[in-house]
Amino acid sequence: MNQCTATFHEAESNAYPAVFRGLVSHWPALASWAGPEGLTYLHDAAGTAPVQAMYSQTNNFFGEISHHQLVSCQLHDLLDTTEAAVQQEHQQNKQQLHQLGQQLQQPQQQWQQHEWRQPACLQDGEKPSNMQ
């Protein structure tokens, strides 16, 4: 795989897609924003800040932005709504996994409940006793 060696100026002037890793890793804010505590920090520190977000009736984004609506809200409302949606999806996934586990156990239970008989050892020409 070729490693991209373009500088920011080269990428910008030639309209190259680029990822600059670690560009802001020294910012103190990153430590405050990290993990679940980071969302709480943002909620408390900038919760009333006005933001704009793209709203969709579905959970899927297929690259068609025209099916989304630009909405204005406060950051804490966006964070709360997002957290509630993630929690709801997590709960639905847990329920689906539980149902799948139940479905997978049913054939196993049926298999264990089935009465298995030992095969009869027959000599040449001999018929099983249940066959006449």
C-alpha cells in the first residue's frame, strides 16, 4: 500500500482527500471530551450553545442528503436525543440477541429430548426384530 506523503498545502490546493492524524492531539480539550465523561462535560460546559444538525426519519444514511432536514437546536438537546437513540438501539439489539439465543436453544432441547435407540447388531441375513 502506498503511503500518502502530501502536505496540507498540496492536499488542499489539489483537492486531494486527506487525513491528518494527530493534528490536534496536544489540545487540552481532547482530554476533557474523551469517553462518556466527555459528553457530560460538553453537556455541562456548552449545553446551551446553538448548533445545527441533519435530521432524518430513518437511522440509515445512504449518502442522499436531500432526505434529511437541517434543524437548529441547543447542544444539550442534540446530545440528549442522540444518547436516547443509542440507548434505545442498544436495548433493541439486546432483545434481538436474547430472542436469537432462545431460537438457537430450541432445536438443541428437541435434540436432547429425542429418544435415541442403540443400533442392533445383526448377523448376515438376520432381520431386526421389529421387521417381519
